[in-house]
Amino acid sequence: MVIRMQQTEGTRVDTEETIALPAEASAALAFWKSLRGSRALPCRSAFRPFEWRAWMSDISIIELHEGDNRYFVSLHGGGTQEKIGVNLHKRYMEDNLDRHARSLALDPYREAERTGLPTFSTLTPMLYPGVFHAFPRLVLPFTDGTSSEGPQRIDRFVTWIGNAPKKRYGVEELCHAQRMDRHRATEIRERVGLTVLPA
């Protein structure tokens, strides 16, 4: 699936571009949209594991908690574990990420929470010290299912991680890219690309 969209910084439109989602990510996004229906976001009760069987080994469920540590991995698919090199099942992401890697790993979740929209990114840190792979990553937000009269709070994400290319990046290279103009330059988007997908 190719999506034409505009990247924004705050409320100002910067550039228009197209992104090509992998076929598995496109199918997962379409399924998420079918669960959402006419609501702003799908409720967590709409998540039924057997309906996600096509992606099950490559998805994780990340619960959004209150407190210092917020991103709790309640389910970690076996394929995802192999790709990132560690089992995060029943652990907080913050406890298992190098401090240099945290924002690279957590920005897609923060943007999904801020915007109420799915995000697609092209970087997931490996948890071995200083080693990163570029992975396609789709983050799909779900709500806690509070009443329609009250605000709907995002309380979990279903995250799909695709196959990694062979290219690796060192931590210094990525931290330098992250400091430069917050992902707007082409060289940065190639390394740490993060896109909020249109509704």
C-alpha cells in the first residue's frame, strides 16, 4: 500500500510525500480500520487474538500504564523476539532499553498517543549494546472502552514489526541523526523515519 500524506511539524505543513507500507503492515492497518469502524479508535475489547493470527508471531501488545514506566509488554510474539534479540514479555520497555535508545524506541508510541493515529516507523533498536537494525514498525492504538460521553483514553497498542534489512547502525550515528532537525532531513528519515498515518 502506498499512502500519500503530508508530514507536519506541530501544525505547520512541511512536505508532502508517499510512503510504501509492507504488505503485512497494510493488511494489519486495514484490519485495524475495520475494527475502528466509525469510532475515533477501536476499543481494546475489539482485540481478539484469533483474528490476528496472520500477524501473531510478529506482533506485541504494549499496555500504556501511569507512572514512571509506562510501556508494559503484555504479549511479545516469537518472531518479534527473534528480530530484536530479547524477550520483553511481561516487562517494561523502559527497564530494558539503553538510555540512548529510549526515544528512538518510544517516539512511535508517544506520537500515536498524542495524535490518536497509527504510526509507521523504520527503526527498532536491538537491545544489544550499541547495535540497531532498521525494522518496519506499525503501531496501532486502542482505547480503554470508556463511555462515549467521556474521553477515550489510549491504553494499549498492537505493534507489528516486519523483517529487518541487513543494514546496521551504531548508536553514535543514530544519536547524531536524532539530534538533527527532528527527523525532517532525508538522511534522518532513512535512519529513524517516523510517520503518523492519516485517518
